[in-house]
Amino acid sequence: MIPGRDSLKTKKTLSAGGATYAYYSLAEASKQIGDISRLPFSLKVLLENLLRFEDDRSVTTDDIKAFADWLKTGKSTREIAYRPARVLMQDFTGVPAVVDLAAMRDAMKALGEDPEKINPLAPVDLVIDHSVMVDYFGGPGAFKKNVDREYERNAERYQFLKWGQGAFDNFRVVPPGTGICHQVNLEYLAQTVWTADYKGETYAYPDTLVGTDSHTTMVNGLSVLGWGVGGIEAEAAMLGQPVSMLIPEVIGFKLTGKLPEGATATDLVLVIVEMLRKKGVVGKFVEFYGPGLDHLALEDQATIANMAPEYGATCGFFPVDEETLRYLKATGRSDERVALVEAYAKEQGMWRSKDTPDPVFTDTLELDLTSVIPSIAGPKRPQDRIDLAKAPQGFAAALDKEYGKADEAKKRFPVAGEKFDLGHGDVAVAAITSCTNTSNPSVLIAAGLVARNAHARGLTVKPWVKTSLAPGSQVVTDYLDAANLTDDLDALGFNLVGYGCTTCIGNSGPLPEAISQTINENDLAVASVLSGNRNFEGRISQDVRANFLASPPLVVAYAIAGTMNVNLTTDPLGQDKDGKDVFLKDIWPSNKEIAEVVRENVTAKMFAERYADVFKGDEKWQAIDAGDGQTYRWPASTYVANPPYFEGMTKEPKPVEPINSARVLALFGDSITTDHISPAGAIKEDSPAGAYLKSHQVPVQEFNSYGSRRGNHEVMMRGTFANIRIKNQMVPGTEGGVTKYVGTGETMPIYDAAMKYKAANTPSVVFAGKEYGTGSSRDWAAKGTILLGVRAVIAQSFERIHRSNLIGMGVLPLQFKEGDSWESLGLTGDEEVTIHNVDKIEPRTNLTVSVKFANGETKDVDVLVRIDTADELDYFRHGGILHYVIRNLAA
């Protein structure tokens, strides 16, 4: 951290826990910019960030004053440069970022400079948590077998990441089998108040971060401001470049009352998701306040914060209070850190108490916690909440309207070789999984108690249910063991399968073959019930159509019931040893019992011991020979490859190459998302990526996924624009990543046409409609675009982050003026496109685009350059943000 110029003279000192810290005082700032005491707590964190990094270029005093102006209207059009304290990555999205760092070292070496100059400038933690799959389940050996298979599948990636762990400063790797990045962050990495040394002083400031996973927001529950970003923004942040963002609107969510008997934090968060989706909070901060916070454990707050992506907000922030201090102590943070958090928050007006005036918000909504009842959500969206008592009707409606199977509701189909049959609504997957709930001891202990009580009554799980327990950290295993609940969970098939995301991200593994065959032969609409945060169509399992989110104890209950066609509030789950009906209420623990078991069995010692050697890894990790060179050896691999971004790079940027007589690669309509553009999911055998893997002797069963191969540009560029639902209007009436190659007029994969244009040194462009680039999976949407040879994207409007990512990779975003579009120009894709004066552009100025039609006619259209800032212009002129950083470090 290098402090800025501090023109407002806000730097002061603070004593806490026997140490003295420098900090930037909001109280001092308010003397000069106006009273900001009632700013939302989340905006106070942003304001402090600007005070600390003011440099009169990326951060000006006008940016700082804009926060006082925000209070007048609750909104702002001011764009600010925000620099988070650190970066968090998971392995799917982290691998390509580390690939880029390794490639930057090679580029630095090629320039005759010291490759060790390339290191993250902000601390980076990468947690390997997205690669374990539930191949084995329902037995005592499941965990070891799944971990062994994970290492087999991912040996090349893990060797590379272990090299990075040793080669880079400011970069740490949490090895496989440890936990989910968000739970490791909450329980160990996050500090609430961060510290750094600079020129003999220790600075204290809010802990902030960006993460390469949308559920980074979980740590908002610990008053850490952070959210998920694409890989390119994360790379920029770790290389010291600011995140560009508007000062957001902040929606205040007031909580009153206390959760009633039988309601869990999961039930609460499903209500909040439903309410905020109806409200509409996309692109906004949500901040929780009100007396209800006094009755929510921090783990409950983290559960709510986790699902900010599901309710559509950038973050779901909770302020520092006594509960924050309790959690920090309970998870083994030092006394000195806890003392600093308390002193800093109180000094900065960031402390919440009963006497704190409510902040000023853009808008508000309110929930009485006493109104929360048990719920599930589904069958395909987190916001589609269903009261538990109405779950059978909810599934029946989906069976009719979604799947058109109402007339088969009661039909059953035999399963070959088994003594049971299957029908619509049967639960095929029951998974206690995902960061959302596995960070929360109350719901996991509740699941264990339900399992204990069910086991004692002789209840069992239906034989067609694939059960799994994938905790977010090893501490969960410790407290379930301490509470003597592990054996009961095992008895119902909820054996440990791994410490990772598993079912929630689609790593649920295959269903037993006979069950899968019955489902597919009879087109059955079977269900999954999971304690996760995402239940989109096709996400959980290719065999499972209906996916329902539920609390961990309800996951156990549905596994016992075996079907969605049951009312768990009134129908029996099964019969006990004496043939008597057993109802859910008979085995459901009281809130008091859950709290007592948590209090007796979850200890600070567990956290301290488990995280003492968190970066060490197991014997398999320690046995990986990654070498110790400062540049990577790049062995032949279909998982990790040296990208060509820096080929021919010079110490000084060359003039921007002209875009003359470019060919059109695609004509897209409105709302083309980054999920349409970026490779995701399974790799099809007959796709360009599949052909590449087969040419490298990779058998189809070892293709793995695009996510696991994000470190290999050869695979990823072949999957760019290859989504099966994308519609290129150059080939009307088709779906999928195809285009018309103008040279011959034939239809072919977009990748193949792009390579033909590149081979002929012909630039290409993409045209699109409104809202180009919304969605997630953002880094490869931009990286794949530049690797295909696309020099410019001309659209009616852009999603903000994808626009900046295109610039970060050296692609020019241009925006049609109001009323203009590729349709109004009459384009078919056969045209040649020339963009004039690209070497002379300035932020937000006009350029002329000339279109030459096949008949020789020419049309000119003025477009707006969507390079919005001086920093973005620098990135573009250098050929991308990574080139810009390399040249700056070399200089």
C-alpha cells in the first residue's frame, strides 16, 4: 500500500491493543467536505479508500466531495477508482490469472528485464475448491476416493499452482481438500480491519477485496466490503490498478424481531432473496440495519451476505458491532486484532449499536423476522420461494407448466436390477453443500440432530437418493465429531465426500447408471434438494430437471422422504421400528437445543488448530514436484499453456494498428451475455475444442470441462462464441457458434472463420445490439475475443464491466448513437468495415466507421468511443492492461 497525497490532511494516529496505527480519518474529512456521519457504512469504506489513495489523477478531491453530495439524493453519476486491499481467487478462475502472471514473467525476461519484478502488488489468496467431484458417496471411503480422483484429473493444474505458490511474492495457495474459498476467507483470511507497513508506519484501514467468484460477498457478513469480479478485473487489482465503478445506490434492508421456532437462517435468506429480486437491486449495494441484527449470529449474517448475487446486488453489507467482535474471537483471531477492529470502527463512525442513528439510504425495505417460515426455492431460480407446506403444489405446477408431464404425475417406472421404481418428483440428489450454509454451525448442527433423531427412530434414506456432505472447512468435521453427530449422518448416507463446492457448481458427479438410464429412457422430471445458492436449469446434474434450495436439515428430511410429492409439515416421513408414523416435527430439534450444541462443541481452539498450517496441504500436495524456477517451464499440457498475448512485445508501445477493410465475424441482437460469449460447461466432442483435445490424444471421457481448462487458451478460444444458444444473424435461423465465412460463403464455426481471417492478416469486428456483455464468466469473454482477432465490438450499449474488460485486452468498444444500429445500416455480414483514426482516439469522442457493401456502395456512421477514462486509454494504447503493467515495471 502506497498512501496518496492527502490534500485534505486527514491522516491521524490511533492506539489499540498496545500498538499505534496511522489511519485516514473520516471525521477530519467531514470538516472539509460536509457532514458524512449518516453515510451508509459501506460507502464510508469506499470514502476511506479514496482518502488513502488520492493522487489527483485516478482519485481527485472532487471524487471525495461527491460522497457528501450523495447524501442529498442517495445516488450519484460519479465514477471512482477503488483499490481493494486484497484479492481472493478460486482455482477455476484463478488458474488463468496465474497463467497470465507467469506469461508476464516470460515477457519481462524477453525484454531483457528481471522477471522477478512481476509479482502481485496486492496480497492474493487462491483456494483450490472448485475441482472436487462427487464420484463416490454414501460410504466411509468416499472422501479419500474423491480426493484421489481429483488429483488424477487435475495433476497438471495443481503442479502449476504449486509452482506459483513458490515463485510469486504476495501469493498464497490453500491446497485441495481444505475448504471453500468463502468459508476459509470468513473463518481465517478476513481481518475486518487490515494493516500494512509503509516507511516505518503501520497503517490501519478497512479490509476490502475483490474475488473471482460471485459469492465473495459472504464476507460482507464480517463487515468486509467485497464482491465478485471477472478475472481481468482481479488481475488488474492484484497488479495495483484501480477498479472503476460508479458510487452506487445503497438499498437499506431493515430487520426487526427474531426468528421463530423452527425457522433457520436458510429460510430467512430465501425470503430476503425473494423480496430483493422483486425490489430490483442489480448494480446496487444492499446494507442491513435495524434492531433485528441484535438477534442474528454473524454466521447467519454471512449466510445472507453470501447470496447477494442471487438477489442481484453487488454486495450485502453488515456493519461492525459486538457480534463482529464475538465472531473474531470465536474463530481464533488475535486479541490485538480484535482490539484494533473495535477501536478503528468506533473512531471512524463505522460501529453499529442500538444508539446509532440509521444511515441515509437511496431506498429501504423492511422484514419482521418473526414472519419467516420454513421454505424451499425452485425448481430453477433462487428467488422462486415456496412455503414448505406448499412444496407438493409447487412441484405439481412445475410438472405441468415447465415439463408438460402432469398426466404422468403418478406413473412409476422400474429400475433395472433394483427393487425400487422411479417417478416424477423423486429426489435423486440430496446434498449438504456449498458455502451458503456450510459456514453456519446452527444449520449444520440442526442437520446432524435431525439425522440423529431419524436414525434413532429407524428411518433410512430412500435407495434412489444420492446423498453427500461437502463442508466448507475442516472445522465443520471437528464440531460434528465433537457433538457425536457424524455417525448418525453417515448412517443416513451423508458421509463426507470432500471439502469443496461440489453439487452447487454442478460437480455432483454421475448418478448410478441404472437410475440415470431409467430417468432418460422415460424422460422423468426428478429433483435435487441442496443446501446451496444456485439451482439454475441444467446446473446440478444433466439427469435432474428440478432443483430446490433448502436448509441442511430439510435436505436430510427430503432424502428420507425421497420425493417432492410430500408435505413435510403434515405427511409422515416414514415408519419407525414399531410401524408407527414418524413426522418431521417428531425429529426436528428446538432452537434452544441447536444453540446449546453449537455453544458446547464449536470452539476457538478448533479454528486455531485447523488453520495453523492451512497452506501446507496433505501428503499428495506436498509430493507434487513443481520446480523452483522464477519462470515456468510450460510442459506440454492441455490444461495450462503459455498464452500468445505478449509475442513480439516491445519496451515502448507501437502506434495502434489501423482497422481497414475488416470482416464481420458476427451480427448479434440484444442481451448477448458473457455466458453466450465465454466458454462454459461440458466440451462437446464435435466442437472445435473437442477436435483440439482429440488431436492431442485426450479421450472424450477425460475432456473435463471448459472451467477446468481455463488455463489453456487453445481450448478456450475455440469455445468463445460457441454457446449452443447464441444466435448469429449472419446465419439466420441457426443457433450455436457458427458464422458465414465471406471468402467462400460457407457456414462454419466462428473459431474456424476467425482463424482464416487471421491467417490472411484480415482484422475482424463484431456488431451487437443493446446490453452487450451482461452476465458472469467475464474474463474469457474478453480474452477469447482478442485471441480470435476481433479488433472492435460495435454495439448499441455495453455492460460496464465487460466494456472495461474488452479495453483491458486491447479490444476497442464503440457505441452506436441513439437511433443507429447494424440493422438500420442494413448489414448482412458481407460488408468490409474501416474504422478511421483509431490511433488518435481520446476518451468519449466520436469516430467514423465506413461500411463498404458487397455492391460497392459505402455508408459512414459516427459512433462514440467507449473508452471512458485516461487510464483506459493508456491500457488500450499499450495493447491491454497487462502490457501496460509490464512496461511500467520494466521502466
